[in-house]
Amino acid sequence: MWTDHDDAHLGHARNYVSTDIIRRVLQDYFKFKVTFVMNITDVDDKKNLPLLPEDLKPQNYMSEADRVYGRFIPSSATSSDAEAKVRMHRKTATLASKALVEAESQSIDIQSFYGQTQDVLLPYLDKLYGSSIDASDYSIFTRLTQEYEKRFMEDVRALNVLDPTMVTRVTEYSEEIVEYVKQIISNGFAYATSDGSVYFDIVNFEKSGFPYARLEPWNRNDSGLQADGEGALTAKTTEKRSEADFALWKSSKPGEPSWPSPWGPGRPGWHIECSVMASDILKDQIDIHSGGIDLCFPHHDNELAQSEAYWSSKHSHEQGGQHRWVNYFMHMGHLSIQGSKMSKSLKNFTTIREALSRGNWTPRGLRIVFLLGGWKDGIEITDDLIKAGNAWESKVDNFFLKASDLQRNPSKMANGNEEGSKLAEAMATAEAEVFEALCDSFDTPSVMRIISQLISTYNSAERTAVSDGDVLAVARWITKMVNTFGLDSHPSQEDRIGWSGIDIPEIAKPFVYPISRLRDEVRQRAIVGEIVKEELVALASKDKAANVQDIGAIPYAETLSQFQDGVRELAEKGANKKDVLNLCDRVRDLSLWNLGIYLEDRDGQPALVRPVDRELVTARKAKDDAKAAKDKKAAEKVKQSTKGNFQQEAAAKEAAKAEKAKIPPSELFRTGEYEGLYSEWDDQGIPTKDKEGKEVAKSQGKKLKKIWDAQKKAYDAYISAA
């Protein structure tokens, strides 16, 4: 069932992807013929929010809200959905009140104003003018629901969810719903009230021997769940025979969607919609009915009761006139964030579109997380769970890369040995265990573990000891299983190994594989030290790119040509081993990497040609970060060393300066650096003649006097300190 009044979020993805996995297992693994019906409830009760006093001024909102709802402010992983909903409503009202206050005191951008107030403004406008709407003009309602149905189908297809066999819509079933309700009344299990509504008679249903609330009997008297199941627009009446009786048909107020009925204009109750549509297609018995766990009570319990009440007259020959409408219910566990389920009503959701467009999730990554968690248990999105999903995907990715490479380039190991037979035995064991797991309530977490363990068996075996046939058999079986789980959005031919994303673009192959071959041969010669000019030139001339290329192939063709030119140039120059290896590294780490392709070097084997994926990007970033940290540390060390040298030099200068200060100014120009430069001095010790007996120039005498003055000052300071 899908209610199409907004974009689908990841909580919806949890339900629909998990259901799709089970459907695929039934169809593709167990080979059942599955008719899959999806009900679309394109008529939905609007929700009224609890209000503070209507005359409360925006300026006083915060203080009043703190007084009334203060105890709900703290958020924790253990808080209930009800508390989370109060916080959500409070946040909505807070944004609106702030916008109103701001609009009164200053100018505000109109888009910003509507963005902050729409969740309050739209219900308010509906309250004022909703009754003026022509309730028989269904296009007013269906224009919106049709748009969101289209968007929903786009979203789930993007997640590789198979289309339903059939889609049913409430707006196309008004007459059938009326007839269905009439039959339940005729069978004695429903009654009409004076306001034009029809209610299911739970007391009479149970008196006839039918169990009610058989799915969640412990919630039977939960008035909160019952009210939520009825919807906010259900008219309050004192004519209900029992408080738990639920609406099959609801009278409509002016402006609300309505259809003609024997009881007056109205619309179907939420629960009856699904019963009628499913019964129309699948008739009187359904093998599996699925939905989110939140629908268990009251929705599915009520749906079950009214459907069995409807079919009871047609199965009166059965024991007690009872009839089982659904053989199995499958309720998908919630997707949770900080302890609260991801929910549109709580506004704590990320839409499927947002998650995929931002790159937070991929269709495969999301499905893997759901497979690891199982279908019936709640899933809390944590860093550990995301890491586990990424690790599983990378492990399978790497195995498929190696197996696909083996398929393209067979090894010499045709038969293998004892280790090879162990791999074949491990696969036989895995197949049997997977069958048992899927028979055990679709235990996908166990299947994911079994697949991982089988790959570990391959990884731990000596490569030369395992036959190609055994490896490819394992790869084909794992390919079959991941396709069964819907993990490949673009599965192709039957004999294909792996999933989409492990191969480089077809348009790149005529150029990248020659690059890889040339690099392998050139690199090997450089490693063993056999760099022969003529051989390198011949190797570089072996493959030639065509003169005319598809525009998309040009970057790959240019990379091949540039690498060949580089090899020839190094050969002509008689380059050494280091230069050749540097060229091989550059084409791998720069040229091809920037085109989304990586060459993974392997001992004794050709390089593995693979796309650049998340694992490689993460590994390179870690390597680059480590190098940057190392370089920073080295630079800091040099800086500290330089700083130390500078400090030593400064200390030496200070020491020399202090030592010089001990010399009396009268002796300064007779010793040290000045010794032997002059032959006569005046009474103060300032030179008057140079060593050759010539008079000291007047300008030179002034400079010497400044030096003498400075020395006198330093000497006097030294004497005072002493």
C-alpha cells in the first residue's frame, strides 16, 4: 500500500526494498509464480495538529510553549515516537511564530516567510476556505496524488524495485467499495449511523466466532492507535456501539472528497480501501500480505476482520462459516534514527531522491544494509552498519573483478589440486546452507554471511592450487544470488560473471587493455634491469589508435598515444630503470586514474584492470593523508632544526658581543679584528693614522668615533654589572 501525498523517504525504501527482495526470492530462487498487487490510497485523511490557545500571540509563543511542552524538549535515543512528534510540532510552530514576529517588526523575504510558515499556513487556509471546494471535482485531489505516484514509481525503480503486477487506486474503486460495505452490513457485521457513516461491529463479529486483533491482540484496547487508524477527519459520534468500532464509510463535510452512497455523500474508511482492491484482484484468499510493522494494528487487523466478514457468506459451508482471507502477514521492521522510526509524520526523514542525489547512498548499498539486517527486525542506521555494508560490497566486488579477469585471461591451472577440491566442496556446502536459510523465513543475514565465508575460502587458497573451473563456478553462483537479491540494476546475459560496476567502459577497452599490456612488459623489463632500446621501441609501436575516434573514446586514445610516445622517448634517451618505472606509475596513478580506471599490479600476473571505486578512493585518500602527515612532520623537523641552528647562532653572537664588551674602548682599535690596521691613536684610543702612516680621512674618523662610542657604552654597562 502506498499513500501518495509526498515524496518517499528511506523509511519507505526499507519497506518496499525488503518486500522486493522477498518477491525476487520467491520468483527467482524458489520459482513461484507471483502476482504482486500494490494498493495506492490516493484519498487520505488530513492530520490536525494539537494547538495552543487560538488567541496566543506570536510574541508569547516561546514562553507558553516552554511552559506547556518543556518536558518534551530533551531528545534522546530512548524517547518515544510520541515525544518526538511533540518536538517536531513544536519546531514547526516555533519557525512560524518567529517568521510572524519578524514580519511585523521588519521586512522579510517572501520566499523565506512562506518556507517557515507553510506547515502552519496551509492547514489554516484549509480551515478557512476548504469548505468552498467542490468535493465532486476529484481532479483537485488526484492532480497531486498522480504527480506523487509518478515520483514514487521513479524513486523505487531507481532502487531496482520491480514494478507490481497490478496497481489499484482508491479513486477508481468507489462503487466497488460501496458494494463491499453493503455486503458486510448484509452479513450482520456493520451498521450505519445517522450522520451517514458506517462502522464495523466488532462485538457481533466476535460473537460469530471470529477472532479480532489476532495480529497484535495486546494492542486491542490502545485508544491512541485506534484513533490514529481512524484519521483526524473522522466525525465524532455517540452512535458507535463500541468505542473500538472502526469506520468502513465516513460521511464527508463540505470541501472534503466525497462519493455518492446509500448512506449519503462520503468517502471510504482507510482500512476498507485495501480490502476491496485486494479482494477484487486476488479474490477470497491471499497468500502473503506485506507492509510496515506500524500497519499491523489497527490497519491490518481491521483489514483482516472486515475482509473475513465480507467473505463469510460465501464460505458459510466452512466450519463455523469462518474463512481465512490471508495465509501469511509479513511486517517489515522500521528504519530508525536515534531510536525513533524514520517517519514523514515525525519529519525526521531523508527522501530517496535526496539520498541518491547527494551520494549518501547507492541503490546497491542501501539494499545490502537491508539484507544484512533482515526483513522483520528494525534497523538502526549506525556507522558500524554502514561500514559492514561497505565491507561486504567491497569483498564481493574484488572477488568478481578477479573472477572476470580469470574468465578473460584463463590461467594454466586447468584442474587444480586438493585445495581446488576444497573450494568446490565449500561451494556445495554454501548452496545447501543458503537453501536452508531462505527456507527459514527468508534469513538473508545468514545468506550474506555464507557468501562472505565462501569468498574468504577462495581468498585463503593458493591461487595456483585452485582450478579456473572451480573459481568460475563459485563466481557464477554468487552472481546468481546477488541477482536474486536485486543487487544488480543492469543484469545481462546468463553466463555473465559479477555485477554492474566492475568493468571499465566498453569504449575504453580498445585503448586501456593495450596500455596495460605495454605497461606490464615495459615495467617487467625495468624491474629485472633489461632495458633494451630496440625492444622498447618495438613494444611501443605494437598497438596503434585509429585516426578517427568516437568523441567519448578520445581521452583513452590520447592516453594510449601519450604513453607510447613516453616509452619511445625514454628508449631513445637511454633512460635508466627509475625513469621507466616513474612513467609506468604516472600512467597508472594520474592518466588512467583521472579517467576512472586503475591498474592493480600483481606479483607474477598481469595488472588487474578495474574501475576506480569507493574502496580505491578511500585507500588513496588514506595514503595521501599519511604522506601529507609525514611530509608535515618532516617539514616541522627541518623547521625545528633550522630554529635550533638559528638559536645557536644567536647565542654565539650574544656571547661574542658580551666578550667584546669587556674590552676598554681605548684598546678596541689595537686588538682583535682591528689589530695591525692602524699606527697612531689619539688620547681616547681612536685611530689617527693607518698602518702606512697616512692620516685617517675625516669621514672615516667619524665612523670610527661612532664605533668607539658604542664600545664605551657596552664597556660601561659591563663594568656596572660586574
